[in-house]
Amino acid sequence: MSEIETKRLLLRPFRESDAADVLEYLSGPLPHCFAGLRLDSIEEARAEMLKRSEDPEYCFAIVLKEPGRVIGEIEAEPSDYEPPMLRSREMSPLPPDTFTPSLILNAAYHGSGYAYEATHALFDYLFTRKGVRRIYSYVDDYNPCSQHLCEKLGMRREGLFRSFVSFVDDAEGNPVYENTMQYAILKHEWISNQKADK
């Protein structure tokens, strides 16, 4: 079981007792990309906490040390992409070395630097403790806050995918496709940036 500590935050695995705090931010309005995570009752929240606690290495509650409540969540998903030339070779699959993070923060705590503090800690954990080679992130083109966060973390904008993905339908039931930016950073870039910042 992993825990990551920063000046103001503790990133730790979820517990069933986190249900009320998580319900607070997952029962309200959510960005389109997180619409599927919506919770409508404390019972749903408790069940979800049990599910999330099954991944103590890559799925974390973001706990504000004072007053000790969960204000969001952050996780890293391994990429399942393998280039065709690797898929066609008869060899043992390599452990994933590329991850993509996702973060949700209770809106009451926006604007205080918690998103950067939590994400910076997760990146450092992935690169220095988990041996990850590359981290990439998809960001909506209408979300300047997330774009700024990626840039502050030292990530490069690698491209813009037009009409890339749909999370919701319009009033007529047709999928609404969104433009999505991709940002990324490599382990050697992260380490170099951290040395330069000291």
C-alpha cells in the first residue's frame, strides 16, 4: 500500500469512511469526461470506495491534512497501447511504462494550488518510485486551467485531436464530439526539470 505526502496533502488509498466526502463532489455538476463517475447516494459512494480501495498503488484519495478530509482523487491508468510490431512478435509482454493521470477536485477547493501539488507528487511517485517512462494527458480544448496545469508540470503539448471523443449526447440524442489536446512528459525530462528547479 502506497502513500504520498506533500506539504499540505496526503495521497492515500481510499477507505469506506471516505464515502461522504467523495459523494459531496461526485453528486454535483461534473465535467463531461467524468460524467460516468456521478454518484447519487451514500450507498453508491460506499460501494465505490470499496472498488477504489482495490488499487492501492495507482488510485489515491487526496486528503487535506487539516482538517483531514478527502477533497478529491487522483489516479494513474496504464496505457494498453502496443505498437503493431511488438504485438506481432512472440515475446512476453512488458510491464506498462506509460501512464495517463486523471484528477477530480472538489470545486470548493479550486484555486488553492492543490491540483498542482497533488499532480506533481503523483508524477514524482510514478517516475522515481514506479519506474514509469512516459506520462501523457488528454485535456479538453475548452479547459484552460487543465492546460495551464500540464504546462506548469513541464509537459509538452503534442497535438490537437479534432472531434476526438464523445462523453455526452445533445438534446436529440446525438453524440457531442470534443476537441482534445494531448500533453506528455518523459522521465528524463521530469528529472532534468526537478534538478533545474532546485
